[in-house]
Amino acid sequence: MTQRSWQKKLGSLNVVTAASPDYLEQHGTPRTVADLAEHSAVHYFSSRAGRTLDLNFAGAGAVSEIKMKGNLAFNDMEAYVLAGAGGAGIIQAPCHIVHAYLEKGALVEILQDIRPPAKDISAVFPQNRHPSRKLHMFIDWAASLFGRSPMLSRLNELTPSARDVTTKMDASLEYQIASF
């Protein structure tokens, strides 16, 4: 955000670190950031940043960026998550994207005590433009939706109804993992 704009926080995007049970069985489960030196990651290539993204962890009041070895990189989130679920390595992805994989057991969350920091989702406006009342109402409505959305909450805060919704994706998810 620049000095010439204002923002209203709508919600947070929570991210988890995960790997497939097969990967963890073969390589062991990392318990600390230092353990990651013995593991491989599936890398996510950000076209916005123009590079692969490092894994981020929050602990002891600081955020650490960890560079990991790995042979695969994707610029498509679905392919990235499918590679992780297929056993190619450790991934970090938004909770709402990997939730069904975690529920089905295709991915297992690791390093839960040092989860990556949540990323704010905000509406941003130029300071010299005053949003209309309708726009303010829309932003308030969107903020209330984000606030009630279990898919944008920490996984351990999901309600049973959110779990029921994601399990309806089972057949599609099993097919995608099996065909990876």
C-alpha cells in the first residue's frame, strides 16, 4: 500500500506446510526448520515475483525464509498441490486450496507450530477517491463473508459443516491424485 491509498482488511489467507503420507514415509517427517535440509520441496514459480518462492515460517516473533532443494516447479497452484499430493516433495499452500487433500489424507500438515504467517486480504483505494456508499456497503458485505468463511480460517478452527462441504469433492480429488 502506498501513502496515497487507504485499505480495509477483508480477511486473512492462511497457509500450511504439507507433504503426502508416501513422501513422509519415505523421507521421514521434519520436526524443525533445520530438518528441512534433508528434504525436497515442490517449488511454486510466481510470475508476479519472477522467481520460485521460498518456504516461509513464523516462530519466535520472526519470519524465516527457507530455500529448499527440489526438482519440480509449477506456476499453476492446482498442479503444484497435485505434485505434493503425489509424493514429489513438501509444499506450502493456502488452507482453502489444500483443505480437501488434508481431509482425505492425501496430504499431511507438518511443522504446525511454525505455520507461515497469514497474508492479509484487503480492499485498497486511492486516497483522492472517496468510495460511494454502495461501494462501502459492498466492502462491508465482503468483509463479513470473509469473516464467516471457514475456508479462510486456520484448519483447526474449521466447523463440521465446512468439513462436510469439502468431502463432497472426494471422487474428483481421488481421480486427480491417482492420475498424477
